[in-house]
Amino acid sequence: MQSKQKKMTEFGQFHILKIGAKYIHAELTGSTKNYQSQILKNPVVSDIEIGETVFLRVKDQSIKSGFGTKVIFEPIERLTDQNEIEKYILAERKRVAEIYIQAAQDNLNKGWYSGDAIEKALLFSASRPTYKTINIELRHKRLSNIIHACCSYEYKTTEQFIRLCASASEMYQDEQLLNDLELKQFEQDIITIQSDFDLAKKAFAKNTHEYLNQLKGLLKK
């Protein structure tokens, strides 16, 4: 069953893998990963060859079913002018960046401090000067979330807590080096986290030592 979503004419960079009777099988190069796709054969791609990498304006004709999505594109135009290709590439990067930024903002508002969307949004927003303010906002919220997670963590002698504190301390130190966030509000919490972190490491080392001694005692019997 074909998706009811409105079909949009988009741009893509395709590496040609195989040419069939009806479809050209290609790898669609994405901003974050590559996708296997099929291109409908028509006069726009009549002279295409296996192994080529081509830039196409396409219309999304993908078909969704209970088994997943069959990614199909109808070629509208083959692009060869480098300036025009650059224009489409920049537009595509902007589109992908905004998708990840929105997802990251949603996740950060839930209290998350890590995840693929957050990492990708930070990467995209850091690479574009126009996203500087958004990048700062994302990093500030991420730091706030991980510090809150450390301070509210119940089991403060566990290995999980030690890893969480280490991540929070490392993130805070990175932000000190970048020096474009207001960090004063976090100073007292970081002191508390460092103190709990040190106590947790000592307790974990003690428990590990006692466990090893018990194990040695059992082995001697």
C-alpha cells in the first residue's frame, strides 16, 4: 500500500550498483548514513552506467507496507552543474540538521543527556555559524540534565553511578575549555558530584577487594 503522505521532489546523490529491466539499484548517500534504493528507469537516466555516482532531482515514490518501506525514486533531472549541486547539498544538510535539532530538543526536554539525535544535532549545529545559539542551548540543556541525573541518582555506590559521574565531570570540563556557556550555576553541584564520585570509587574498590578475598577463601577450601 502506498503511503498517503504528499510526495516531494527532492535531491539525492546516488551510487549505481545494478541496472535492471524496470529499476536501477543504487546506494543513496545520506548525511548520516547510506540507504539502498531503487530508481525508476526513464529517459533522465537512460545513459547511466554501473559504478557511476550521479546527482539527481527525484520524486519520492516509496511504498510502505507491513514489511517495511521500499525506497523508490522517480528521476526528474540529472544535475551536472557543480554550483547547482552544491546548492542542493547545502539545502539537504540544513534539512537534516533541523530534523535532528528538533528531535534533540524533544529528548532534552524529557531529561535525556545522550543519544543519537542529541549527538547528531550537536555535530550539525556546531558546523554552521548560523546555528551557534542553538548549539549553545543544546549543550547547556544536556549539561544541566546530566548534572541533575547525577544529583538525583539513588544508588551512589554502584558502578553505574561512577560511570554517570565520570561522564558529567568530563562534559563539564569540556564546556570549561569551550568557554561559551554560563557555568557558575553548576559549580556547587559539580563539587557535590565530585565528592560523591570519590566516595563511590572508594566504596566500589573496597567492595571489589572484599569480594576477591572471599573468592580466594572459597578457592582454598
